[in-house]
Amino acid sequence: MNPKIKSQRRTNIRYRIRRKIGEGTAQKPRLSVFRSNTDIYVQLIDDASGVTLASASSKDKAIKAQKANKVDKSKMVGESIAKKQLS
């Protein structure tokens, strides 16, 4: 597949998803999740002011120290981002 066409297709998919979910606000931030083969990264984003309100990752020291599989580490990342947002 042509790389230019592939990147344009991926950009169109991204715009279609963002159109459906809308923009995040301070009261209801957008949750951005990036999952690699080994780790997971999560951000809460306020699109109105263009800032990241909170972020968490499976590379954080407290989570990385745990001997767990990817599913359990993902749950820990979810709990971590929830605690950061509530405080």
C-alpha cells in the first residue's frame, strides 16, 4: 500500500473519530489512550484550553514495580488516572 495513501487514510479515520466524540472540556475532559505492544499511556485532555489535565502510564514507578500482566497493568493505569483526576 502506498505510504501517502495509508497516512491519509489514517488521518481521515482520526478526524472521523474526533468528530463523533467531540472536544473535551474542563468538566468533561477527553480521554486519550495510546497502547503499544508493551505499555499503555492515558491522558485527560481539555481541548478548550489545550492542556493535559492528568496523565498516567504503565511506565510509572508504582505500576512498573508490580509483577502483573498487561491486563492488570491497564487496570492499574485506569485507577491511577481516576485518582489523579479526582484529587
